[in-house]
Amino acid sequence: MQLAYTLKDKTILITGASDGIGKATAIECAKNGATVILHGKTQPKLELLYDEIVQAGYSEPLIYPLDFEKITPDDCDTLTKALHSEFGKLDGLFNNAGWLGASSPVQQYDSKLWHRVMQINLNAQFMLTKACLPLLNHESQSSVVFTLDDKNTAYWGAYGVSKAGLKSFMEILADEVENTSINVCGLIPGSVRTSFRTRAFPAENPQNLTTPEEVAKVAAFLLSSENKTINNEASHGATLYYSNLVDSIN
């Protein structure tokens, strides 16, 4: 089965767009007609991505650098006010930004590092999503997509706990917005050829891994209005998807 989708006239905010899955998804969304808001903390990388999208002839994106380690509710409100002024609404939010932290036993895990990972991977996602909900709740269908992971074994520390918390947040949010135009789902990319993956598994052969571009096709599909045309694993009102869904997407 081939699944076609379009993002024409959609406005989509992508966090962690500087590299990896976020960067590839920004390009894929722009390619399919969306205007993308590029979030990240590294301005030069965002500028290079901006140039790549414009030079490809896609809709001009918007750059919004923001450090999730230092983000506050006021920062999120400022962002959503800017988006409301520029676009009037938001059609998609891709909560993709994340940080590995350290692979360490709990007994040896640095407490300050634990708080930093939780801030980036969980607290920041909550603050941004909360601020964006009024922009997402409009007459047309919109989507909130979370990049998830299942790392509940030894040495995954704060990263594993934060991703488990993010999944619970997704499920709670999905229940709460069930009767609105907002569709909430999660994407588990699996083993993907990114610098993030290399840091976690330095001895792994990257040629054996899924490419960010393949995962980006799935993410872009989930951000489209066509994402309800397929069923995957239901989880408390939300739906979990896996990167191998790319085999079904045109």
C-alpha cells in the first residue's frame, strides 16, 4: 500500500532542526509544500538549512533559535505570539529535540546532568507544547508528533526516564484533546544514522542503519492531514508509529 500526502499551505514547527532527523524532516516538509519554522540552538546550522530549503525552491522557512536547556514559559509565549502574528495558526508541531546526556549507572549519574537532560527532553517539550496548543486548535486538523524511544534498561539513565515521561505526556495530552482538531501521536525512529546515534553506539557501523531521510518521510506523513488513514499501535488515545512505516509511504 502506498500512502500519498501533502503539506501544502501547512505551517509546521520543528524542534531540533539543526541536524539529523529534525533537519531531514524540515526539508521533507518543505518539499511537500509546508512553511517550516526551524528551531535549534545553533544559529549557523539553522542558517545553512534555511539556505538549502530556499535554494531548492521550497517555501521560505522561518528561523527561531532557542536553547531548550534555558527555555522558560515566557520564551515559549514569545515564540507563539510571533507565530500568531506571522501565520495566525500552527498546523503541526514536531517535538523532536533531545539530548543523550551520559550512559552511566544511576548510582554514579551526575545530579546536575540529570536535571539538564530532563529539562531538554521533557520540561522544555511540555512548556513549548502547552504554549502552542491554542495555535494548533483551529478548524482544520493539526498534529503534534513526539520523537520517542524505548530505553528502559541499564545505563540509559536520565535519557531513558525522560523518554518514558515524554510518552506518558503524549498519552495524557492525546486524551485531553481527543474532541478537538488536534491529533497527537509518537514516532519511534529505531536505529538511525545520526550523530546522536554515533555518540550512543560509537562502534556501530552506520551503513547498516536507517537514514534520517527515510524517517523524515514518516514524520512528514504524521504531520499531514492524511495520518489518520492508517492504524498502528494505539496507546491511551495516542498512536505510536515506527520508522519502518516508510515502506508504505509514497
